[in-house]
Amino acid sequence: MPAVTDAPVSAVPAAEPVREVRGGRRWLWAALVLLLLVAQSLLLWLTFSYEESRAQDQADTAAAAGSLEMRRVVQRVQQSVQSLLWNDPSVGQWRNDAREMLRQRRELLRLELRNMSLKITDAEDTGYGNPLFSSIARTELDIESQAACAAARRTAAPAFSRSYFVPQQGGLGAEVIDLCVPFSRAGHPEGYLVATMGLGALLDEAGHAAGLTSHEVSLVEADGTRLVRAGSLRGAGVYYATRLVDLPGYSIQLRADAAQGRPGLIPNVAIALVLGLSLILFALVVVLARDMRRRTRAETALAEALAFRRAMEDSLVTGLRARDVSGRITYVNPAFCAMTGYSADELVGQSPPPYWPPEQVDEYRQRQASRLSLETDRSHREGFETLFMRRNGERFPVMIYEAPLLDRVGHHAGWMSAVLDVSGERRMEELSRQQQERLQATARLATVGEMASLLSHELNQPLAAIASYATGSLNLMAEPEADPELQGLLKQALQRIAEQAERAGRVIKSVHGFVRRREQAREAVGADQLIESVLPLVRLQARKSGTRIEIQCPKPAPRVVADRTMVEQVLLNLTRNGVQAMEATPLAERVLTITVAQTHPRWVQFSVSDAGPGIAPDVAQRLFTPFFTTREEGMGLGLSLCRTVIEQHGGALDHGPATPDGRGTTFRFTLAVPDATRRPTSTHAP
């Protein structure tokens, strides 16, 4: 409960000045936010512009480097092709040199010797893959090479043809270009050497040599048609540049396309930093604005809250009392003053307070000191009763509920008490006690008959088991010759008789205590131990009717706090009723299920389910009524006793259908786990 003070409520400022101040603040905040938005927008725009220009410069540099390296690669190939004609080699020598060059230069796909009429006299194809003109004849794609040789004849220098596409097997093909080199012997033109080169291989070699790893490099026609590309990257089409590659007799464009797109907000470090700082600054402005608005609202609401709290506390009929850490009263409400007959000025700051009876002042001082020395943060708070004195000297009982009083920073500042005058309740309790004593005298007569009925009902099961075991032992002893195995069975049967006799004694003692309403001896026991204790008797009865027993208990089994003998008797009664309820059920469907489950951290649920016809609605209403039974041999006390035992343990016993279609019956009861029975102790002071 929060601290209550007697500070006066401050007046709320006038509405018009507050509105004028708020209006001026709004214009200042709007101007500040506008300036911040303009500055941050310009900074972001400049950062984006710088990143875009840098990316475009990189594309230009890559295109220039690629075109330069492309010319170098073509020149090296041209020099290699011309070296084949040095020293006027013979036909055989030329073939060997051509094969070696095709092996070393993968850019070369085919070498041809032609006469002056451009007819092919000899040719060699690369050994990497299929021959270039395996799918289509060379004569059908000879126009470009003939044009290149015509240009070479005019200029008496090597000339390149235009690029053209050569189809190959599998729907593939290659974009190639021809180099025609004229040669002569003894000053007379002899023929031409035609070298076919793959544009893709030339581009790969040029891109690798130029180190173009962040751009897509391609060769394009003048109209923008892409012929070949190199590298594994794909250009984004945002930042690209083209450079012209001039070859003798032919020119082609090389394009470098950057793989990156437009600068992103987050992946780019510079933009991310600028954006992050901008967001932080904007967030700080927003937080500051919200804090100012919250402060203004808090100042207005504080006065209203103080006035509302004062009105609420003054209207209570429960007395409120606040004390500091030394025990002095710091606040009382009007209800407390009316209860004791003293005014607030006569109570605040007094030690000892005037409502303590004079003969008990020393005792109350000791109890108050003990109370104030306890820990302040206690989750479990209990009320306590003590005696106060009115102004006229009358003593009256009160109930006090006390809680630690914390200041605004969470430090312990005292105690807050709610005080109730219970003198009227105590008078009613005294009248009720007198009536109870008269009723108890009459109830003792009925208890004698109830005890006899309970004993006869509860001892019926163990005594029947003793009789069964005794009969079986007599039958075994009547055998003329008893072998060792038979002697072992006889010993086991006699042990069972002793156990059931001891159990009968425990039942008599527990029922005797139950009738006299004494506290039973309870202990922490495992749920599986309770089931195992009654399982021999349950199986004995189930075996006679052909009923199967199914146990569903988790491992490890939960523990409960219970009077072991009485809870075992509850299980016996419920299982016996379940077996008897399945007398008309087909033999294959007679299944009795005992289930244990912890449905709550404080409770463990036991369930006994049968496959019988279920319970009629009119019978279910009177099921737990004493002496009500549906069997001729029954007494009608079993389920009533079971419910009484479970309720004395703090649990609950109920029932319901075992299946959704209403067949069968399930009886459920709960028992507390050991930790659930603990209750913290407390020391009370007035």
C-alpha cells in the first residue's frame, strides 16, 4: 500500500497560460524536427551520390582495363599465328607446328592453309572437344573469312573478319572470329593462313589477366547485342561502362557490368553509419519530446491523484494507519479516528499511542519491536488480532493487516496497516460456540451408531481376505504329501493372513480416530506405494470376476501427504465399486484403470475408471448421501466415507463418465504434495 502524507494539494495552474506555453513549445519542437530532417536528408543524399559515383568509376576502370587486355591477348595470338609461316616450313612441318600451337593456345579453334583462290589446301582443328565445323560445312560459313582475306590482300597485312556464330552438336554453338594472314614465297603471293578464334576464350583470358572479379565482362555489337560473356558473376545493369576494342579490319565493344546494385541502406557501411546516427538522433529527440509531455501530464495528474486519494481514504470505513521504521504514527484516516475516539493530531507522532491499554503497554512494545525487526519484503502477509482501547476506556478487538511501506526509490520507510473493528463478529462467534456445544452433546449419541456401522463396513474387506487366505491354507494342509513348493505357498498364504490381520487393526484404529474427529497421523508417501499396498486385494477380487487391472503411474511417482491407511481404504472402496459395476459388462471389456497424474504443482490426482454402464442422473445426485445404496448387500457408507476422508485431507472427490459417449465411470480425488502443506510462520505486533 503506498505511503500517505498530509501535504496540502497544490493548486492547478490556470488553463490559458498553460495553453500558451504549450503552443510555443510546439513551434520550437516543429522547427527543430524540420531542421533535423533537412540536415539528415542532405547527408543521406550526399552519401548516396558518393557511393554511386564511386561504383561508376570502378565500372569505367574495369572496362578500360578489359579492353586494353583484350587487345593484348589478340596481338599475342596474332603473333603466334604469324610464327607458323616463318622459314617457309614444309607441309609436314606446318602440320606439326599447327597441332602444337592449337594445344598451347586454347583461344585458337582451327588453322587453315588456303591458296590464292581461297580454297582450303590443309587444315587442323583443336584437340579440345569436337571439330568446329562438325555440324555444318565450312563452305557454308566462309563469307566472313573470305571478306577478311580480301581485306588482307588489299592491305598486304593481317585482317580480322566480323564475328559469326558456328552451330555445334546438342543445340550449342560458338561465337568466333577469323584472322587472315597473307604469305608469299620469293616475293610472289602464295596463299593465306586463316586462324579461327573463339571470342569466349579470348574474353576469359583477357578478364583473368585484368583481374576483373567484381564485374561481368562481355563483348557486344554496336547495336548492344551481347555476343559472349566471361566470369561467374552477373551484372546488375546499374553501373556499367563500354570501351571499343579496335582490331585490324574490325572493331568490337567490351562492356563491364558491376555485380552490385544501387547502394543499400544497411549493407553499405557509410550509409549504415549515417542512417544509424540519424535514427539515434531522431529517437533522442522523440524521447525528449515524449518526456516533456509526460512530465507536463504528470504534474497535472499529481494534483488530481492527491485529491482523489484523499477523498477515497476519507470515505473508507476501514481504519488506515501508517508508521515509520521506529514505530511512530505518521498518518491516520478519519475512520481510524472514529474507531478509537482520538483526533489525528492526538495520534500522529505519539509513542506509545493512546489507544494501547495501559496494562499491556510493555507487552505491545516488545511485540512491536519484534515485528519491526523482521524482513520487509514478505510475499505472505497474514492478518492478526489484538486489543485496542477507545477514548472512553472501552476495550475492543481489532483485526490488523499490515504491509511494508516503501518510498519512491524502493527503500523501506515504515508500515501501512488496515484496521478492522471485529467486536461484533466476536459476539456472534461466542453465540455460535454456545450453540455448537449444545449440538455436540446431541451428536455424540449418533456417533456411537455411526462408529459401529463404519467398523462393520470397513472391516468387511480385510476380514474377507483373511478368510480366503485361511481357507486356502487349510486346503493346502489337507494334502497327504506336501512337497517343498507347497510348503512355500503355505508359508506365503500365512504371511498374507498376518498382513491382512494387521491391516484390520490399523483400520479399526483409523476409523476410531476418524469418528472421534482426531487429527490423523499423516506422512509423505509415494503414490505408487499406496497403489501397491492395495493391489493384492484388488487383484484378488478382480480375478474372481475376470477383470483386468491397468496401472498408469509416472516414473518417478509423485509423493503426497496422507493418512496412509484411510487413503488405501478409499482406493479399495473405489476399485471394489468399479469391479462390481462391470458384472454385466462382456468379459473382454472388463478393464479397471487406476491412473495417477500431477495436474497442478500442489495437487496429485488419482483416478479409478471402469467400463460399466455408467451412473444414472437420479442416482448421481444421491451418490454420496450416507446409507444410500443401489445394492441389496450394501450399506451406503462407502462413498460417503471416501468423500469425508478426502475432504479431511484438503482434497476433493468427484466423478464423471469415463468416455465421451457416457459409458463407464471415473472417480477422481486429489491429495496435496508435501510442499503444498507448508505455511510460513509470522510474528504479529499491534
